[in-house]
Amino acid sequence: MAELLAPVFVVVFAILMIVFVALGWRKGARPTAVRDIEAFLSLPTTVGQAVETGKRLHISLGSGAVGEVNTAAAFAGLTVLEQISAAAAVSDKPPIVTTADGTAMLLAQDTLRQVYQQQNALNRYDTASARVAGLSPMSFGAALTTTLSDESVAGTVLIGSATEEVVLLTEAAQRAHTTTLAASDNPATQALLYVTADSALVGEDLFAGGAYISRLPMHVASLHAQDVMRLLVGAAIILGVVASTVTR
Amino acid sequence: MKLRASTIIAISIGLVTLLGYFMPDLRLIRVQFIAWAGMLAAVAVIIGMFNLLGVHGKKIGDGTPGWPYSIVLALTLLTVLTLPALGYLGPFVPFFKDWGFGPANVGSTFVFQYVQTAIGTSLSGLIVVFLIIAGYRLTRRPMKPMLIAFLMAATISLLGLIPLPAGLPDVGLHTLGNWLAQVPAVAGARGILLGIALGVVATGLRVLLAADRPYGE
């Protein structure tokens, strides 16, 4: 019975996502409303500032590695990268992407290349735009402190997995008078970001970038599916507590 | 929706790997796929290292601000890469006779123990200072309910950790700090982890349903 729970959970989640996508596509469907997240509301301003001031936008995928437990966080970062680099690519100085993982770097390079290709500006694409800043979390954090000043960065968006090294980045951003929007899948890091970053995403908001920035149908649908599943899991926890208390 | 070969391969491998967790017959295939992914990730680390060298080589070539640091980085990287191989000089150079081989040799251990660990520890110390400054800066932000709650919880938790000077009565800060750390903080962390877990599943399903294609098209 217990071993069946996981596949049932995944299948129900997938069905809910497909149902919500279908509901969004039906004729006369109202645009889906999502609650305001301050950090995502300020994102267009940060991107706009980078373009207007002729500076770069710095997008960081954090120090997590693709292929490990942080893979989903890195993918969330890549989604945001794809959405905002399309707008930032028109700047005189194209955005730079930093990571501490070779695989994430290759995926980021591919994402950037696709964005430039879609804009018929492949000649402006530079493979060095996506780079490994350091191969360990602490060397990654230390390297980012100089990246902001050396690369003339207007704002930083960090979406990915990170630990306490993010404080080095956010403090450097404060000194350089640039804004930082940051999110991590680590609850302890989220607390650090709440204190140090200009805009911090809390909880699963890290994975909501695609729904908020470009209203991608599948991303919006997955947000609704997450809400339903959260209710189901919450109800299951309460029922479990009640059942355990009664049968004790 | 146009599906290309890369998309079909990625979805198929993803599905088989996922099913491998639920179906014992697919376990071996899942383990094999994960092993291949591990090998590819190891190759990606080497590519990442060359990327790091390339970026800093360009910085040195262009003379961009901070280029001397790039020289230090490149030299350090090359030195650390060379250290494990120096044991092979043992038969010819007496100094390297008991040097050892691989990443656990004398040189690598020395660099790890006296350079990397020391620098890492000092950076951690720096983070504590930055956090204190950030905490002070936080009080100058517009006071919102969440911020007030955060500041109160942090202050009570910190005061609860301080040993009371002799003679001062215990007003219950230690108990309150402990309760904050063990009940609301743990409950909140579990709620956040639950949300993150749901986000991870949603992200994985979007990849499996080809809505997200981080592997290119």
C-alpha cells in the first residue's frame, strides 16, 4: 500500500496539471489570477534599469549542481533565465550567467544561444556569457563579489540552490548599489536572503518564475496543481494525526 | 507542439528513470542511466574548469579591471592540478619520494588543510559580520508585519542564547527562545519544505511533459 502512494501522487499531480491547462485553454476562460509576489513585480524594473543604463544583468543559478538534489532549483533558474534574458539581450552589454556547476553552465549557454537565435542576433552571443564562477560554494560566492564591479552589473537575479555564500553576493551588491532578487531551495538560505537581499522569494515561490514572468500556461497550471496537492497533503497530515491519536 | 529527437530521448529516459523507482524490473536500467549521468557530470566539471580558465584568460588578455587576480587564479588552479602528479617524480627527485599519489598526497593535503580550509573559515567569519550589518540595515526598512515578526523572533532567540550574568533573574527568555526554535520555527520550516517538495515535483513533471526543455531543442 505504502509503495503505491508515490506513483499515485505523481500521477494525480500530472493529471491535475493537464486538467488546469485544459481549463485555461477552453473558450471564454478568464485569465488566471495569481497572488502578487513583490520580488517578481520589481523584476521588470531591474531588467529595464540594466537595459537603459547600458549595464549588464547578472543572473546566477547558484552553487547547486544539475543531476543532484538541487536539479529542480537549477531548472527553475534556467526558466527565469530564458524569460528575462530575452528582454535583457537587447542591452549594449548582454546578461551574464554564473554557476558553480559545469552541467548548469552548459545548459545556461544553450538557453542563451537559443534566446539570441530567436532574436536573429546569434552574432552577439558570447559563450563566456555563461560561466563557472567557482567550483565550490565558497569560491563561487567569493568570485561573485568581484563579478558585480568588474562586469558593470546593474542588478542580480539569483534563482537556484545556494547556501550561506549568498551573503557574500548580497553584501557586494549592497556596496555596488545594485538590486538583488534572490531565491533558494534551502530554508536556512531563504532566511539569510530575507535579511540581506532587496527582494527575496520565500518557500516554493522559487519555482513560480515562469508563471509570473511570462504567464506560461503549463507553469500557471502547475501552480494551481501545487495548491490542490498542498491541500490534499495537509488534509492527509491532519487525518493521520487524528487517526494516530484516536487509535493510541 | 513540435517534438524533436532530443525531446523524445530526454522524456523517455526521464520516464524510465522515474518508473525505475516504482517498478523493480526497471531498477537496473535506472541505476545505469544515473551512472551515465554521473559520468557526464564529471566531464562537465572538467569543461567548467576550462571555462573558468578561458574566462580569466580573456580577462588577462583584455586587461579588464582585476586582471592580476585572474593571473593568481590561473596559477593556483594549475598548481593544484599539478600537485597530485608530483608523486611520480619520487624516483628521480628525493624531495617527492614520500609525496604520495592522487588527491590525498602531501601537497594536496597541505593546500586543502592550510589554504582552502583556512580561507573558507575566514569567509564564514566574514559572513557573520555581514549578517550583523544586514540585521542592522533591516531595521531601517519600512516596518511591515512580517518584518516585525522576523525581528522579534530573531531578537528573542538571540537573547535566549545569551548566558545570564550571575544574580540576574531568569524572566523566561531562554525557555521562550527554545520554544520559538523548536515549535514555530520547525513548523514553518516543514511548511516551506513541503512547498519546495511540491515545486520540485511540478518542475520535474513539466520537464517530463515537455513544457520545460532545459536540455535545448
